[in-house]
Amino acid sequence: MVNQVIRCKVAVAWEAGKPLSIEEIEVAPPKAHEVRIKILATAVCHTDAYTLSGADPEGCFPVILGHEGAGIVESVGEGVTKLKAGDTVIPLYIPQCGECKFCLNPKTNLCQKIRVTQGKGLMPDGTTRFTCKGKSVFHFMGTSTFSEYTVVADISVAKIDPSAPLDKVCLLGCGISTGYGAAVNTAKVEPGSTCAVFGLGGVGLAVIMGCKVAGASRIIGIDINKDKFAKAKEFGASECISPQDFSKSIQEVLIEMTDGGVDYSFECIGNVKVMRSALEAAHRGWGVSVVVGVAASGEEISTRPFQLVTGCTWKGTAFGGWKSVESVPKLVSEYMSKKIKVDEFVTSNLSLDQINQAFDLMHSGNSIQTVLNM
């Protein structure tokens, strides 16, 4: 099928707020510096649901969502030198061109090479590779993994160990890498430290895992859903608490529990009020609070400037600070050597036909990650 259009099954979001529709789509061959990938597994993430809801200002419809996938390179376009047909890969929503000033700066992973077109749901040349029922369909986050075949920029692909199970490592395309990196890269959690993790979904569990790998001696999990506490402890939480069990603010509770506050705190929900609580639970003089959750467009954060004047640091992270093309293969290797958990995040396996059920499971709060086997 090299240089030919491929017809395959896909889940299309025709409009905001409506269930996804299983359709047959036409996927054009890759152009210069593009790669066409046969997706074998993909997960469903809150970011997909956020765009589907219509709240995302960059949301374009119709669109093929999905950004936590893994598969095999089917063909490559002209000028692609680092990838070939048959390579096992993970598509990346943050690329790594290796040439822009962001890629050349060790302080960030936010490559900007294709940011403008990616944000518009288009390939770098300003067009789309997807057609359904005669209509052009937009790309999503440069990945669009809710399709049996997708086309991505060659700088948005990580080549990984071919022996890795794709229905597990697809999760390294977003949530697990984000949470784990927030702890080890962004916060740089130190051995013997005390940490607080707000929100015990998949990202929060990955933060806990990162804190434990980094040697934290006390990890406090915080969530209003106590059903999540047992799993958090499996991942390394020392104890878990619910803000609803206290008359005081959760930051006051944590300050009392830890003799002044935690060394590191992480907000993994996307709630601006919780972001403030997480910052104010950090220890005066050296506490670091990391915003991991993505708040809705237009939301603003607030606190008293005194928090920062007296030595607390407020930071944010995207994809855990990992420079994607070079780091994702290493994360896969860490999983294969059992340094980090991945299997334990998967709570359901479904088919692409059951994708709307996967969204329902995510919204129910009773599922960590649902993987769709394509």
C-alpha cells in the first residue's frame, strides 16, 4: 500500500458533545518528512474528552482524536531518514526536531517546530491526510490514534524496543510519562523528602511512582474518592486522605501533618482551587509545587504573593519535561526492566468499536486507563 490511499476503520468526532462514530476513512500516503503508522493499541485520556466536550479553544471538527497510541510504521515519506517501514513506534504529541531554540535548550521539552499547524489540526504543510464521506477530517495533537492508520510528522515519532507490548507501552505516550516526569524531572524529588499528590487518577498514580523511584520517604495521596486509596498505596503512597473528612482547609491539614508543609506537592486534576491548595501546602523556605493537571481554557490561578516571597516555588510541567523522541524509548526500556510500572495502570481492554464505552468508564471514576486494541 506504499504511496496508495489506505481505507480503514476509525472513530470520528463529527461534532462537539456527541459520541464518536465508527466509520471507514481514507488515509493518504505520507508526504515529505511524514510517517504513516498502523496503530495497534491506543488509550483514552481526559484530554480527548476535553476537546470532545467543546471546551477546547483549539478544538476543530470533524476530527480524529487520540494521542496515547503505539504501532508499526507502514511507510515513510520523502526525506525521512531515522525511521523505516516495520519500525515499532509511539507517536508523540510533543515533537522533538532537535533544531529549534526550544530543542537546543536543556531547560525545556516544548519543541515549537510544528506547533502552529498542529494546533489547527493540520499537518505541517497545512493540509490533512484524512477523508471521510468526502469530507476532510482534522488531525488531533499531531497524532490521531483513534484510527487503524494515521499520518504524523517524522519529528513526532519515537522508535522503541520491538519486543515491548504495545497494548501497555502506548500509555507512555501521555499520562504515565507526564506524572512520572513531573516528579523526577520537574520537581526533582530528593531522597528522604515528603510529597503530597492531589488527584489519584492515572497521572497522580504516576507521580506517586516517580516520587517513590526518587526515594521520597513519605507520600501523601489526596482525593475525595476513597475508592482510589488502595491503588495509590500499591503505587507507593504512605497514606491517603480526603479533604471532605476535615473542617479545616486541606493545606492546613497537611501543614499540621508534616510539621510545616511538604517538600513537594503536585496538582494532578486541573482545578485552579486545588492548585492553590497544593502550593500553600508546600513548606515555607523550600517547598516546590508542580501544576500537572490542565485547567480549562480561560481559568486563572491565585495565591498570596507572600507564599512566593517566603521561598515556595510554583512550577508547571508538560509531558513530564521529557524531550520526547530521545526519552520515550528510554522509558520503554525502564518499563521492560521493571523500574517503572505500566501494566498496573490498565484496568480495561476494549475494541475500537467500544470506544464510547471507554469514555464512559473514564468519566465514571472507576477506571484508571482503558486500552483499545485495534
